[in-house]
Amino acid sequence: MAQGRGKSSLSALILLCCMLLHCCDMAYATTYTVGDQYGWKFFITNWTEGKSFKAGDILVFNYSPLNHNVVVVDANGYKNCNAAGGKVYNSGHDSITLPKGQSYYISSFTDQCQYGSMKMAVYATQTSLKDMAQGRGNSALSVLVLLFFTFVLNCDMANAITYKVGDAGGWRYNVDNWPQGKSFKTGDILVFNYNPLFHDVVAVDEAGYNNCSVQNGKVYRSGHDSITLPQGQSYFICSLPGHCKASMKIAVNAA
Ligand code: CU1
């Protein structure tokens, strides 16, 4: 694949894997409704207790925008109930994605933070593949690995080349030079086109190829046989009298 004929496939694969990792991370995020059924309200500070937040998790703040808002502040803003310079949300249904580390949210409506404890501090740990492997994302990681190999396999298959043996002339006498100059790969497909009244195709071993003898070889006689190349040497001959001796035979090496 990396040697030319599959470069774009490889790029696509890498892109896909990145997308999968991204999706995986997103699917892995937890959405929390702040304050649960009561929403963003007074004395909310303890709501975070017992929860393990991860970067990328989503906090949904539900409240009446007539009575409250949400302001993202720093540690000082949190401590002193000072909303100056903070990012303000006031839709009444705000979704905020947690960044890594400490985040602080307060209401900037008069006295709500200071006297109503409408303030909340959240610590989000980093989500990593390592975390996923070790804990709450085991199944997600398994799916990812499985998907990865599925894509690699598909990639290989899409990368297989189909050859018409003998090109336009098909499977015929003096076809033995046809493989020259071609680089076959395992999984490539040879299509043998011929009139089944006059020819067949038999997969033989090296001795069968050299001696034009058919012993226990697999026989194809549809006139349009597709044969997937196994790794290493493969030998095909026509078993009708004299045809192999007339060079109706090919030896193919698949890398
Ligand atoms: Cu033949």
C-alpha cells in the first residue's frame, strides 16, 4: 500500500481513524443537567459532589432567563462573586462543554451568587485513550480497534487489482509471457476469459507447470473464471491435449 498504488487509500484510512477517535471521544462525553430536575438554582454549589467530570463533558444549565444567567468566571470571580469580564450565557438552556481543569460558573444577577450560593466550581480531568482503555470506555475502545481492522482489511481489498489474463487476447496459446513485468500482490484477481468448449484452467503445482501434467489440480471451466491469488507462486495451465505444451500456461508470483 505504501509503495505507490495505495497512497490515497492510506491517507483516507488515517483520516478515518482520526474521525473515529474524534467520534469516539464525543460519544464518550457525558451530558449533565446542572441541578438535575431543579436546574440552575440557588444553593447549587454542592451539586457537583460525587461526580467525576471529564474534559468534553457537557453541562446544561436550565433556568428562567428572566431570573438568572450563567457567567463563566475565574477563581477570583468565583470567590468574590465578581462577574466582570466573564462570558455570559442567558438563553435559559445553555450547553457548555467543559474544558480541562477548573471551571467556575456564577449567576451575575444581584446578590444571587453572594447570598444565594448560585455558584459552582467544576474540575474536569483529561479524557485520553489511556483512560478509556483503563476504565469507563473499554467497550468504546474495543469497537474502535475492531473498526480500525475492518477498515484496514477493506482498504486492502479495495486495493486489489483485477487482471485479465492475456489482456484482450484472453486465456490462449503462448500466454506464458503475459505475467512478465507485472507486480502481483496477494488478493489480486486473475480473470481467465476463454471458450469453455476448447479450453479450461487448472491450478497446478510447479511440477505440473513444468511438465504440463494435471494431478489433483483444481479445475475451472466456466470460460470466465475469477481466481484470487494466494501469497507466493501460483501455476495455471490448460489441460486440453497439447495446449499447455503450446504455452497455454502461466506462472505468477504474488507478493
Ligand atoms: Cu486449451
